[in-house]
Amino acid sequence: TMTAGMAFARAMSQSFDEVEGSSWADVTHLGGNSGGQWFASQFALSRPFFDAVTRKGADGEYRSLEDFFAEWGRQYAKGLYFSPPPEVHVYNNCAGEE
């Protein structure tokens, strides 16, 4: 699920802190299904999301996952309910047109 992925990524980040020379740069693959893929997509494609889960703040501490997840949920709901619908243009490869 989304929250399990966040917790796992945080645990990995903490282990990287303890093992000299290891980092997220060493990870080459990421996969998931259902909520795990929701997590993987955000983790791989959103720098702010990645940083919030994996980086320590200016105080040297990780932000609580509870706090981060609550903020993420509020932003998600805000976008879901108050953003204009996206425009989608699908290219038809067979016909060579939209």
C-alpha cells in the first residue's frame, strides 16, 4: 500500500544513514502493484515526495510520516476536488492523428 511503501522507504533511508557508502543512488529498480504502485509513481516522479520521505530536515531529524502523510492527503484532495480537469490528447498511432 501507499503507507507501507512510505514506511519501507523511510526504513531504507535510515539504513543508508548507517551503512557508509550506501544511498538511494544504488537502487536501480522499483516496482509495486495497487497502492504500492501509487507509492512507486510518486516516489520516482515527484522530487518533493521523494525528499519528504528520504531526507532529514535542517534540524537533522526525519519528518514524521504521520505529519507528511496528512499533508500529502490534504494536497491530493485539494487537487482532486478543486483543480480543473486535465486535457488529454491521445495520439492514434494507426491513423497517425489525434
